[in-house]
Amino acid sequence: MKKFLTIFVCISCLFTVIQPNAIAAETPTNKMPNQTAASFPDVRPHHFAYEAVKWAKKEGIVQGYENGEFGPNNHVTEAQFAIMLKNFFNIKTVNKRLPMEHFADDVYDSLAVYGVPLNGYIDHSIRNQPIKRGLVAQSLVYLGHDSLDLENSIQFLLDEKISTGQNTDEKDNVLKLFGYENNLTRAQAVTFLYRMNFNHFNEISESALTTYQKEKSHSIEELAEKAEAKIDGDLKVVAENEAKKIVNELLTGIVGTFDRLGEKHQWSFENHPDFAILRPELLKYASQNFTDGFLKEVKDEFYCSCDVPPYPDTDLDIRFTMHENTADRFVVSSVEFDNMISSGSTVYYTVVKENGNWVLDSYKWVPAKEEPIELSWDEVKMYLEKHGSKVELLNTTTYKGKKIYIYEYAEQKPIMGIFADNTGYLWEVPPSLLP
């Protein structure tokens, strides 16, 4: 195999995964030749991927993290796997977008010309999420063998002993046997490439070369749309902006349903709502479990003149983050600021598909004392200016051992402070905190 140009850039991505996928090792099936290049300190000779990792490092397909380690059990992001593909198949760099907006722009552009199925061509947020094993199978087999659908791509990897699968008790279901919805680890990714090379599937397929000849002159937008269209429907994921829109619409729909029916039937905290009337309308926006569970339990509180409502703020702009993303489920979070009754919190939303439609399956507040928020000034400024006048930062300092931003409103000139860790306000700012 040729010596490849090393362009792999590793970025450590920390994910707070609410329901992590189980990870099973791909055990060796063929006797592979030993490599002489040194491996990484966290991949010892007894590790199942030891020889594969040594080989990938020697060939310049992967590099380690800044601390010198490989991180064999870390999940591979789609961008990281895209770079591995580009290096493994020695694909010439093409960059149709200047300046670059994402570190892997040139990699995605280069793969788009060949029509490689990936989710993150247009939405950069998807690039930094773990890639699913099913999509790895589709993209890897497409480039190294032929353009196949999901099931046949997986069957090819199993037949060629490139993968042994993860769920051996699911032999009658190829998708489940392979674990197509699970995340891929770095060790597993390198093992796949190692075995592809050993079995001589290291040249670009005729399907990919044909696509290159036909499509190379097209725009990146056209190339991206065509490449993404090849992805199996079970592997398509929601873009971050679309996820935010979905959550907002579902949450607004739930609250609006309570408001509309409450006004129509004159419900109040004393005149309790009739859940039989509420339920069919709520099911347009919430899952059956969420409707018959949490929403049924708190239905009276929607008509209470309480200090804190039983639902989160619909403003999702502050640190909107995708944690889990599959074809029929995604988990996101955003920061909710101090409401003068309780300190700020991170709110997690789980959205699932029922009968082909997205519905809200849960929302959960995690208080700042359990999950410190650590706001940046830009986040504070964005929030305050969406809910009031322009603000100017006067000082970033500490107060009672906590980081605090001292700011001034542009119009009426009041000076206040806000704590970075919990979004709590300091209403009277001591002179010692002023610059």
C-alpha cells in the first residue's frame, strides 16, 4: 500500500450522552502481518487493534491526540472518519470553498466529488457527532468495492471478514447483527481499514470513479445533495438548525394546547382540566409515554399562578447542543437562565418519531449545582440583548470565589452582575468590582 499524506487532524469531542450505545470489540478473524512502527502508549500489544493501529499510524492514516495517545475507545466523529477515508484511499485534495469554515471542509469537498455517502456535507454540526456503524459500512464499501444499499454493504463486510458484527444472537437480522445504529470506536474504525487493506480493497471503486468523472465539475451544493441522497433512510440524521426548530415547535405546541383548551373550557387551578379532552391534542406534539406520564401528572400546574411554570423556556439559542442523533431519535440541550426563583439550568430534550412524526418524549432540567454552566460573555450578551436593551461589559472578575461579569445597560445605565456558573444575578454591585 502506498505511503499516504498525513492530514489527519484529531479534535477531542466531549459528549454528554444520556443513553450511550454499548460498544463491542471487533475481534481479529485473519492472521495479519506484523508491523514495525511503534504504536501509541494507550494501545498495548494485547489490545485487539494493536497491529491495526500500528499500521494506520505508520501509513499516515491516523495520528494521536495532543497528549500522544490514540484513544482507542473514543467514538469516531463523522469528520474524523471522513479524514481516515481520504487518507486510506489516497484521494486528492479538492477544496471548492474558500475560506474554510470547518477544519474538514477540504476533506468533505474531496469525498463529495466521488459521491461518498455522509451526513455532514452541509450541516457542520453533524460532522462533530459520532458516526454510526451503518453509515461507516455504506461509505467504506462504496469507496472500496461498489455502490450498495445498507444491508448489502454490511453483508459484504461480514462475508469478507472485515467485521465480525456485534450482536451474535441476531444472526437472522444482518442490521442488528452488525449493530448498525451503534457508534463506532477509533479502534474499530482502524481495524476495518486494516482488514480492507489486507483483503486488497484499498483502491477506489468503479462506482466512485464513475461518479467522479460525471460530477467533478458540479457545485459543492449539488455534489453534497447527491451524496447525502445515497444514505439509507435509517441513517439520515437531523441537522442542528432543524432540530432546534422541531423542539421549539413541539414545546410551543404543547404549551399552546394547554392555553387554548384552558381558555375554551375555563380551566383553572381550582377548575381542573379534563385530561380526556387534552390528551388527543397533546399527542400531536408529545409521545404517548410523555403525554400519559409527565404531562398528565402536571396538567393542573399549567393553570397555576406559580412562580415557575412546568415547562422550559422556548428560547433555545443559548448553547444549543446535539448529544444524540439517529433517524428516529435525537437528544439536545440548551441553557435556561436564572428566573429569580431558581438558578440557571441545562435543559435536555428528547425527541422521538411516532407514526412517522417527531414528538417530544421528555424534557429534564439539570440544575447548575449539578452541571455548572460556565457562561461566556458572548452568551450572556446574546441572552440579555434578546430580552432587553444593549449591554456593555465593564469587568470580568470574581465575587465570593465565583466568576462574574459586571455589565451596564446602554439606555438607563443600571449596573448589574451575572455569575458565569449558574446565571444568577448580582443586583447591587459593590464598587470594588467596578474597573
